[in-house]
Amino acid sequence: MIVHRATLDASQELAQFVARLLWAERQRRGTPFGSRALTCFWQAVLVLRWFRDRNDPTALRRDHQVSRATAYRYIDEVLAVLATQAPACTKHSNEPSGTSCRT
């Protein structure tokens, strides 16, 4: 469990997996080390909290001590990184539930 003022019912492994995806994306973009408000891990935690509870980004921003714009940008960034992991799903997103992303 990850402890962040409360316990997030997501595994540490899940947060680390998302953090590794973010790290790879930051490397691809050439983001300088230390230039972001949150580490990849804490950005992953912010977004996992958003996925889990659909918390208002204003509350997330307060808890993680980032601006509202940064919270929204971090959510969007993780969504984009996760979307690259399943490109076949994006082209079938208009299909009825259960019919897309078949291999």
C-alpha cells in the first residue's frame, strides 16, 4: 500500500510501473532531471488517486502541492502515456463495450 495522508488501495508495484512509463516518456522528451514539480512516482500516485476516486484536481493539487494547471497537465500526461501502451484500443474506442481491443 502507498501511504499519502491516507492509504491508497493501489499496489506499490502499480505506482512504480506507471512511474517507469513516465520516466521513459520524460527521457524521450529530454526533460531535465529535477525540472518537474513531482517525481515520476508522485505523479503516478496523483493520477492513481484521480483514477480511483475521481478526486477533484483542485484537491489533488492541494495535497501534492502543485498548481491546478500542473495537476491537470500531469493527469493528461499519464493518460497519454498509458494510451501509448494500448494503441489498438484507441482506434476502436467507438465500438460497443467488450468488442474492442481483441487480439
